[in-house]
Amino acid sequence: MFQATWILYGCSELELNSLLAFQPLEDLNPIASSSHFPPPSPSLPKIFFNTYSSMASRTVSKDVITLKGSAAIVAEFFGYAANSILYNRGIYPEESFTKVKKYGLSMLLTQDDDVKSFMASITSQLSEWLEAGKLQRAVLVIMSKSSSEVLERWNFNIETDSEVIEKGVSREKCDKEIMREIQAIMRQIASSITYLPCFDEPCVFDVLAYTDKDVAVPFSWTESDAKLISNPQMVKLHSFDTKIHKVDTMVSYKADEWDEEE
């Protein structure tokens, strides 16, 4: 069984078979949607434009980006990024993932039905909030299974073009340019194992979603805390921009004891 927990500060909170947590950010009321997924039991398999160029000139035709289309791009990106994090951080064994082609890269997706269903529900809800201009941040949190100590937080901060929300206008940007920006982030996630501490114990993960105070929280969510790390180390990753939603990525983590001693 999984749990989804949300925390609305100054509002109410809920849970959807994962975990959400709201934490006040100035005038925002972060909702945290968190998914608490432990690794499976030992008896089961462990798991989750067109361009024209010539010698003389190069012309790039931009694609029209709508609010709905931008929300779908960002939500889908989060799903692939979350799967990549779960794979590269060893939350589930590599044999439980399968390779697919996405963003011009070989990406890995979990084949566990429960995790796939959970991730689908999360990305669907994120897309809804993104389209409404209500989502401020999504965070994937990795914790110790035994102690629930927070070990890593993968932050995806989101800025939304308010004019698009208010007036319903569209924007223009080349699809391939967006893909190249996402590729850079995915490559950084894959290379994160070179500097992030190794986990020496079983871990679980939560997904937190921070939204505006007036957001309608799904009835199936329950409360959770914000799952912060005390004095974390932080690494800023690349960002991508659809011209409607800009996503800034950062990972914060608990330093190894020998790092702290140095």
C-alpha cells in the first residue's frame, strides 16, 4: 500500500496513496503531494520546428506553445525525471526498469505496475495544477526506510507566465530547443551518482507538490510535513523553459559524516 500526503498551511491537506506536503512560502501555500513508496518485499522483484539551414543562412521556425501543451510537457518531464532518479539512486534494482527512447536519449522507466500507476496519478495531478497556474514546486524526497530520515530532495521550482493564465495567450518556442534543455537536465541526473553520497540502507521516496493557498486539494490526500534536510549540501542543475513554464532544478542532500568532519 502507498500513501499520498499533502500539507496545506493555512488550508487543509490530503493524501492519495503517496505523500503531499504544504509549506508556506511567503504568499504561497505549498502543497506537498508525497508518495511513500517502500521497496517491494524481498519475495517480490524490487522496483518505479522545423529548421532550414544552408551555407549562407539558418532559419528556425518556432512552434506555438499553449498553456495545456506546456503543462503536459512539464508534467511528463517530471515523470521521466523521477524514474531516472529512482533508477540512478538505486531505490529499486536496475532489472526492474526498461529502456525507452525519449528526449533523444535512452531513458529508464519502472516496470512495477503499482509504481507506474502511482507516478501516472502524480503527473496527471501536476498537469492539472500547472494548467491552472497553481503549482509552484514539485519535490522528490528520498528517505531512510527504517528511520524516515530525509537524505535527498530533488527540487523542481516552477515559474508560470501570469499573462498566459490571465489572458489565455500562447507563446512560441522551438520544440527541439525545449528538448535540448531537458536533455541537459536528464544527463545531469544520470551523472549525479559521481558526487552524491551512496545509500547504505533501504530507502523510500515521497513526492511533494507546493501550490497556491486557494488550490482545491484532492479528497484522497492526507497531511505530511515538508521533509527538510538540516544544513544540506546543494547542487544547482540546468533549467528548461517552455516560455510559459520555467523549471529550475536543484538537488539537496545530507552530507556524509566524513564530509562534515572535513
